[in-house]
Amino acid sequence: MSGGGRRAAPRRSRPRAPLAARLPQLGLSAGVTVLLVAWGYLVFLAIDLGDRARRGTEDAALAWLLLALATVGAVACLFLVLLLGTRLWRSLTAPPGRPDAPRDDRPDEPRPPGGRRAAR
């Protein structure tokens, strides 16, 4: 066995951004967390209200109405979680300095007419 070292890729680290530059990311992550907790509570509430409504007590009509509202609220919360989560993911994976830049490093060159097949 030879005594060569490990074959590891060189570390590519970029300097950390100051806190002021990361505030939008912190706000997005806080929003995602709050909305996930609200979604969980609304789902729990909808399950409890569905149980009450199916038992047919004297407040069953109100339970059905509140069940529908809790369901719509839970769907809206989950939609907003997905929306804010994708924004957070994009802000975390974007190259530094250009948050809306495409991920590839190719310059914007004109494409040949007809695509790749015609360029052959």
C-alpha cells in the first residue's frame, strides 16, 4: 500500500455574508416555521372538529362550518409554506452577489437557429 493521502476535492468556501445581508433569509425561515406550526394546529383542529361533527351533537352545524374553515386555512398555510420555502431555497442556493442569476456560468450567447441538432 502506498502512503498517498486522501483524494478529496478542494474545499470551496465563500466568506459569510454579514447579518444584514442574511435578514431576508432569516425572515423567510421564520415565516416558514410559523406557517408550518399554524398548519399543524389547523389540521389538528380540523380532525377534532370532524369528530365532533360526525357525532351529531347539538353544535354539529357549527362544527361542520368550522371544519370547512380550518381545512381551507390549512390548505392556504401549506401553500404559503411551499411558496416561501422555494423562495428561501432559491436565496440559499443563489450565487453570491447576484441572487437572481442563473446557476450555470456560461455567458449569454445567442443560440443557433434550429437548436443542437442543426448545429451538428
